[in-house]
Amino acid sequence: MTTALHTTAATQACCAPLVAAPLDPQDAEALARTLKALADPTRLRLLSLVAAHEGGEACVCDLTDPVGLSQPTVSHHLKVLVDAGLLTRDKRGVWAYYALVPGALDAVAAVLGTQLRR
Amino acid sequence: MTTALHTTAATQACCAPLVAAPLDPQDAEALARTLKALADPTRLRLLSLVAAHEGGEACVCDLTDPVGLSQPTVSHHLKVLVDAGLLTRDKRGVWAYYALVPGALDAVAAVLGTQLRR
DNA sequence: CGCAGACATCGACGATCGTCAATATCGACA
DNA sequence: TGTCGATATTGACGATCGTCGATGTCTGCG
């Protein structure tokens, strides 16, 4: 119950574009959970590091050095991003490879942006 | 020095689309500050309430009831959103009218989204 | 089997956050 | 001038967060 996975919020757009109509409390809570996962400089850097890495995936050992934090801390941030539905984890052998969930960031962007379209 | 205004982060896109190249620490910090302002269910509801209100603006008295929180708490959340460059405050007479900063949310969306464009 | 290495989990710490009641500030109006 | 009403600020509280060191888990290899 601590950090209930909510693979929903990011992958599927939760609601109308935010500016169109008042968000009901449930949608607001869901969106806020996803944004809370994004609202940390380290996690933003991890996302972009993963995305920019060759093959679109990276293991913890690739990330722990660029961000300059301890391995447990990096693992913790990655878990937050996975639980938020923004990253996938693929454990191959000893290594765990993280990659962006294809439409996740775009779904968040779509809810936030409005007069951008058209 | 507590919550230094950073009218920059939201209004002007801070950086490349996040997925293109590794975010440098400064840009990550700036983006995270803006996202942190958004990462609260009450503030998301306040944003959409303001946007959906007639004339695109609303005063505190219009908002304190729909969100069901005390007036000081609502004022505090509005201040956070103003400091983040997402809302403007226009005090006319006794009332303070809040409105969306035109391109702010779209700027955030543009940094987050990528394969959305085109 | 036993060791080494990659990663996850645990427990703890200071720091920040969301909320409230109490109080201060400021404009309108009699 | 003095009062009322709308909003902002202050101080305090419990809760959550980011970080670490220590430790647990699992895989590959000799």
C-alpha cells in the first residue's frame, strides 16, 4: 500500500486537457502522482540519460556515475519512475536494463498542453 | 531566499525536449521546480478551475469552496503557482484575480513531449 | 560449492511539504 | 475615522521525500 503501482496514469491520458474543464479530484490525484515522479531533478536526468543512451536503454551501472549519487539512491529513483509507468525494467542476466515507456511522456504532455495543438 | 521567484522556468522552454540529449543539472533543477509546483492535486484543480472560470480568471473566494480547503491554504497554493510562473495575480480592489500565464503549460508540455510533434 | 559483482531492500537522518488556526494587511464604504 | 470583508502572512504540526550506509538477493563463473 506504500507506493501502489499506478501504471494507468501515464500510459493512458487520464482526462481532458486540464484547461478545458475543472479536473475532478480523482483525475487530479492521478495526474499529481505522475507529475510527482517527474518533479525531481535527478529523476529528470535519469529519464533523459536512459533515452539518450544507445539502444534507448541503460543499466544502473551506466547511470550511477553521471548523476553522482549512490547506487541505492539511483535504484530508488528508477523504481519510482517504473512505478509511475514512465520506465520499464528488463533484467537480463546480472544487469537490469531500463527504457522509456513509449507514449508515457507524451501522454503527460498532452494533458498539460492545449493551445499547442493545431 | 526561501522560495526565490523563478519566472523563467515555465514561460520560456528551458531546454531541448528531454529525450533528445541528457539534461544538464541546471536545466533539470529548473524543470523540476516547475513540475513540483504542478505535482499536487489541489494545485492542478486550482489551475483548471481558474482556466475554466468565466473570463479565464477567478478570485480566491471562487476557489476556496470547490477545493474544500481553508482560505489560507488556497492562498498558499496560488502563491506557489504564481511563483512558478504558471499563474498571474491581478489585485483589483479588494479581490485578487488569478489567471493562467498564456504559454506556460504548453512550454512544460513541449519539453516533456517529443514524438507528439509532427 | 563458493566467491564476486550487480542490483534491490531496509532503516535512519534531515529537509521539505500540505494543512490549519491565528493574526496581519489592505481597500471600500459609512 | 472606524468598521467590515477579502486576502496574505506567520507559526506550528504531522507526513512525505531524498539521501545514505548496511545488508539482502540473485546471477555467472571458477
